Amino acid sequence: MDTAKIDLIVKYILAAAGQDDFGNQELGPIHIVKYVYLADLAFAEAHEGETLTGAEWQFYHYGPWSPDVYSRIKTVVQDVNATERTITSYKYKSDFVRWRLQDDELYESLQSLLPFEVRHAIRDAVHEFGDDTTGLLHHVYTTWPMLHAAPLERLSFTRPQDQGTMDSKKEKSVEAPQTAALSKKEMKQRKEQLAILKERIKSRLAEKERNQKMVRPEPAPRYDDIFFDGVAWLDELAGAPILPSTGEIIFSDEIWKSRARSDEGIF
């Protein structure tokens, strides 16, 4: 684990948020941890699974989590003198902390210290989610390292290669047959034939539209006792109505490794 790089990323996250719209400038600990994860993911995708921070990430209750990253936040916010705001939550009976940093000089100085893919991933994510906890959590939950892991497992940033799927695709791929080039005369004939066909279809559609007539129902529908008795009889054929009920649904632990989660083509 590279503590210095974690600190750089956390500083850049706070500085990038300070450059964004007013509603996206305040971030809490959970947001910062997720943005560091997205930075590591962006770097890993460009460097064969190697993360920038070297931190160990785990599938935890709130998505990807790293105690090493979390432990650095307090030190960094004090180092950059970020403005702290405490929010009292009566719903959860606890306080929330938000930090805000507007430092153009720091933001510019960090540009050359972090790889482009990391800076790009952070700026895009902060701009899109800001302190939107629900949206950010949904986003990180559906990243591929999370989709290939089960709760409490360590996350791998190396994409798994499904060789069977790749071989299957190769077998199904068929070379497109080579067609002989058409002469100018043949191309002209084809265009003329296509124009005739289009005109014929257009003519038939117009004729069909002219012949269409709206037919008034005879006799007119009648909503009387016979009608309602018939509806009641059909309802009886359907069986007893399904009554509302409550209960607990239990899923097998195998669902975490199922294709429904890990196959990105299903989404």
C-alpha cells in the first residue's frame, strides 16, 4: 500500500469537488472512499489490474471498502485545512460530517502528480454524483470487481477471462462471403427495380387505406346485470384471489457467483 498516493488522491477528490457546482462540493467519508476506489479501478483497467494505491479493497456492507483508505481521510482533510460541517440526523440518531475545499492552486498542482485516467475518473464521478450517496453506491456496486465477488471477499482488479465464451464466439463467427463488384449497368438496373418495387408498395398501401371503413358495432355493447354476472363468473373461474402476505425471502449464497451478477452482457 502506498500511503502517499492515497493522500494525493484524497486531496484531488476534495479539490475537484471544490471546482464543481455548489451542490457537489461537500463530501463525506463514504463518498471519498468510493471515489478512491473508482480511481484505483480506472488505473487498474489501464495497467493490467494493478491499482495505483495498492490498498486492499473488500466487498463490505456499503460496497467496496478499504480501512487503509478510510484511516487517511482525517489526516488529509486537516492537512489541506478543509472546511468541516456537521449535520445532525434525527433519523439515524447520529451526526454526519461533510468537508468542503476550494483551493485552485492545490487543484492545479495535483494535475501533474496523478495519471490522466485517475484524474478523468475522479472528475467525471464527482461531477455526476457529488454527495449523492444512493447514486454513488449503486454505481460502485455495479462495477465489475464487485459483480465478481461475494460479501467480505477481497476484490480483484484483474478482469477474469471467460475462455469458454471467447471460444464459443470464435466458433460462431463466420466470414462474410465475398460478393463480386457490380457493373454500372447492373447497378442502374437494380436501382430501377427498387424504385418500381417502392412505388408498387406505396400504391398498395394507399389502396388499402382507401378501402378501410370504420364499422359501428351492432348491436351496441350493453352493460347490464347479464354483463356483470358474466364478469363475476369469469372471475370465479380464475380461482380465489391472492391475499397480501408478509414474510422473509432467503436467497442462497450461490447467487453472489451467479451469471446474473457477473456477466456484464446481461445488464
